[in-house]
Amino acid sequence: MILEVDAVSKRFGALAALTRVSFAVAPGQVFSVIGPNGAGKSTLFNVVAGHYTPEAGRVHFDGDDVTGVPPERLNRRGLAKTFQITNVFPEISVADNVRVAAQSRAPESGRLASLWRRTEVDHLTRPLLEAFGLAGRREALARDLSHGEQRYLEICLALATAPKLLLLDEPTAGMTPGETREATALIRAIALERGLTVLLIEHDMSVVMGISDRVAVLHFGEKIAEGTPEQIRNDPKVIDAYLGGADD
């Protein structure tokens, strides 16, 4: 398994945000985490990404115990994360956004001085922008992109770091239905093409059911179900807690 979350618990004061949550993600899978608002999804992602250290339990990534390892070190190990709120560099061009992200692949010494000018950076940048329909906007400032284009750019930034595991936090948030369908198809195609493992939080159930190999369901910080999209769709506990209840 490329990712193993073992009995992870996280508290914020008196609030138990996560209680002994466990699951494992196989290489090449698209694994989604769903649940109502307040279920603990973002807390779980932040534990996996190194932003939070759990009070109990362990996180293993690519065979190593990475519990509490800082995000920048996890990124160097091959874990990349996008955010629920778009997180790009608004005052520089689309292409330069991706170049900056690609610099994290360079050796620590001379990263800014050397990699920026290397032709391999452009060899990496060009196909990413083409895949997400941004090649024609490469010289535009990121701030001038549409919301959907900015979401695409953020995924490009994550992919530019050559991750083994990509964490996507509601990548279609704020997109139109057409953009959502395109994004779903792109994420699935890129995951298959690159053999990339994806851990996904997504509020749009059509996206989750259309893109996922497996789905875990959180409710009040506990995992109440895990299975294939079809199993989750028909699970009475899920229907009661999420699909037939509160919106995410």
C-alpha cells in the first residue's frame, strides 16, 4: 500500500475531529473520502499532508512512517496536495507558476539559480498546460484566469512536483457542471496515464461515484463505511448519514 492510515485520532480541545480512522490506499487507486460537513475530512487530509500531528495512530507513506513529518518534507518524498481554496501565485504568469512548482524537484543547493533556466523545466511545463487546456494562457497572469482555470492550474502545480500521491481537496469546488465533467475526466485520465495514486475529498457525489476505485465515508470523525462506489451508494448507514441527509 502506498498510503496507510492506522487508527488515527485528532482532537481540538474538547472536539474529537477524528476517532481511530483507518484505511489503506493501493498504488494507482483513486480513493475518495466523503462525509457531511464537520465529518473530519479536511482534518484527515491535514494529518496525511503533515499539517497536523495526530494524538494517536500512525500514517505510513510509501513504506515509511511519516506521522507528523512537515509538509515540505513530504512534498520532497512525493506527496502533493491541492487546497479547497485556490492556492496559486496570482501576480506571475501561468507558465511561471508551474516553473516555480517544478523547482521543488531540484537539489536543495542552487535550486533557484539553476533549475529556472533548465530546458527540462519547460519540457515538464508544456505537456501539463496542454493537458489542462492552459497552453494558450501560458503568458497570462494567474489572477486573470477564470475560477475553473485556476483550479486546473493548481492541479498542474501539484503535478509539476512529480508526486507519487496526489491529495485533491474538492478540486471541482465552484466549477460549472461542464467544467466539473471535464475535470473529472482529466483527473481520471492523468491518474491512469501516470500511474498516479489520488486521495480525493469531493462534495459532488457524481464526481466521487464516477472517478473512484474505493470510497471511505466519515461521520462525526469516525469511518462508518468503505467500499466500491456501488457498495457505498447502497450502504444504509451512508444513505442515512450522508447521501440522504445533510449536504456536504
